[in-house]
Amino acid sequence: MDTLPISKFKATCLSALERVRRTRRPLRVTRFGEPIADIVPAAPDKRSGEWLGALRGTLEIRGDIVGPSSDLVKWEALK
């Protein structure tokens, strides 16, 4: 884990946060040598890779879902 004094962190905050994001290594901010904060990379977004079953509970079945949608007699292709 890298350490950074708070005075230097204040001056380079955005670049320090970008470094944590890019390298995925945590950063410890210190004041007078004592740790005051740990900056860790954000957890990956939970939605990635979990697409299977994502629409569960959003459908409502109305009627027969197995049978044909209309009478087969009405289809011209079958004549």
C-alpha cells in the first residue's frame, strides 16, 4: 500500500485518485505519520456479467403461450 502525506494529497488529489483507479492499488493518507484515511479502488459494477435473468419478474403471461397464435386454417402458406 502506498502512503502519501495529507499536504501532498491536497495538492495532487485528482492525480492520486486517478492513480488508484488505474493501478487498483490502495493509497493511505497520513498526517504527522499517522494514517487518517485509506483510499481503495471502487468495486466493479455488479451488473456486468449478470445479464441472464435480468428481466425476471417483468413479464405477465396472458393466455396460452404454447399453442399457435391463430387458427392454422387462416394461413395461406398451408393451403
